[in-house]
Amino acid sequence: MLQTLYDYFWWERLWLPVNLTWADLEDRDGRVYAKASDLYITLPLALLFLIVRYFFELYVATPLAALLNVKEKTRLRAPPNPTLEHFYLTSGKQPKQAEVELLSRQSGLSGRQVERWFRRRRNQDRPSLLKKFREASWRFTFYLIAFIAGMAVIVDSTIPSQYWYYMIELSFYWSLLFSIASDVKRKDFKEQIIHHVATIILISFSWFANYIRAGTLIMALHDSSDYLLESAKMFNYAGWKNTCNNIFIVFAIVFIITRLVILPFWILHCTVVYPLELYPAFFGYYFFNSMMGVLQLLHIFWAYLILRMAHKFITGKLVEDERSDREETESSEGEEAVAGGGAKSRPLANGHPVLSNNHRKND
């Protein structure tokens, strides 16, 4: 049974054009080809990445945060209340007005006290500024090193350098997928999962189907803007607003050029049009380009948010990171916003790279 499934999965007509077989990709005459078995190492490497990340955040990111004066904001804790805690854990973190009134009667508190308790309780669950800084520092370090390595690999035509570039990139994205549940949860959580899964599939497929040149270019393009975003976040958390804003502008330009111009009009054009000049379309061709289409849709979604943020920079309407839950205050206006549940008072459920200009209310 397992052998049958294995044979069907690796059926040559699925992954290779009609004029190729797996035997054609065997090493011979000094020529070395990528193999699916090469990817087995990425899972233990992903676990190694998680270990390295732990020590990096502890011994590098934390001292760096202190050096940049990243300070935690003191949060008021919600007093113990079994009735409200049970509702918070089982029914929801933002009760509606009718639920507030019911909880008020059950707990013996006023409606305003109930609203305040839930606001403080939500703030307790929000990740600390130091945690956000550590995560951004780790991703910045990896993306910067990966981008430099990608530039070197692009001009190199040997399999060993491409092999390690692929294995390290794929392992890193496995580690991001493994840690996504414990990392700072953003409002584009689902989009991030889709992005990580699509990226893992694309890297894996491009390797064992020997789409190595295209895969290398795609990964390098992504890394070229990602490290800028993470560095902007780091300065944002440190309260360096002007530095954060300037880096964000550079990031926006690089993101638009690489992901909305170079990727679709050069690389996607090559993967969609050129192969058909050599052989008829096959499943692997449709599969690869479908995954590329998913990534491109995410790029368009995030580019829309970048452009909207850039417009607000230009018009002077600076706002917080709209994909994150902002820190709620103890003001009466905040209480009324929670109680009323008005759409204008809540953060919008938006996406990827929009940054705050106030590290107290940020991503």
C-alpha cells in the first residue's frame, strides 16, 4: 500500500515533462543534479535553528534591546475574578454590551468595572515589547545574512553553494512554521501560515524538480526587503521614530520593485512562458506556478497596505501598525470604545508590513 502511494506520488508524468524521466536526473559524467532526498536534512536543521534562535535572543537580542533602551511598559493586572476569567477563557475576550450587563450582575461589579477588567486582562496576554524586539532581531539577522548569501549564490553555478543556500532557507521557514503558534500573533496570522506553507512547498519542489535557478532568484528577492522590514521594527520598538520611518520608506520601495515588478514581470514570466517553448505543460508546471500565484496574491495584499501606510506618511496621518492589537489604555474613552464595540474604535484586521510610529502602540 505504502509503496503504491509512493510510486503514484513520484510518478514522472506528475513532476517532469514528457521528454524527461528521473533516470535523466541521475548524476553522471561529472554532472550533479538536485535530489528530493537532499531535503531530509532540513527538519533537523529547523530544530537546530530553534535552538540557535533561543540563545541568540537570550545573549544577543536582549543585550541589544538594553543598549537601544527598549523599555517595557508597566501593565496593570486584572484582579482575580473567577466569573470574568471563565467567560474570558471560554466565551470571548471582548464581551458585547448585553454580556457586560450580565457579567456585571453575576460578578457584583459595575459595567465600567467589568469593561476595565477585560481591558486589563487582554493587555496581560499581549506580548511584551522585549519579545517583539527579540523576534524582529532574529529575523533581521537571518534575512540580512541570507540576502548576502543569495547574492553570492546567484553568481555561482556550483551545486554545493546552492545546496546549502536551499537547505538553510528551507530549514528557516520550517522553523518559522514550527514556532508561529508561540511567536507574537498578528492579525495576518492566517496569511502568514499560507505564506510559510507555500514557501516551503515552492522551495522543496523547485529543488527536486531542478528549478534551482528560479528558486534561488525568488528567495533572494524576498530576503532583499525582509531584512529592511525587521530592522524598521527594531528601531520602532526602541522608539527611534525617524529612523524607523526612513527605513520603512526604503523597505516600501524595495518591496514594490522586487515583488510587484521584478517577480511577476521577469521571474514569473520565465516560469510561465519559457517552459512552454521547450515542452508541453504538465502537472508540475501548473503546480509550481499555482504556488507562485498564491505568493503573488499575498504580495499584492501586503503592497496595498504598504501604499496605504505610505499615503498616510505623506499626508501626515501617522498611525499605528494596523495588523496588531494595540495596547489599550485606562481612559474613559477606551472604556466606552470597548463597551460600544464601534468599528471605528477597533484596530483593523489588516496585513503584513505596516509599522507603528509609536512604540507604545505597535506591532
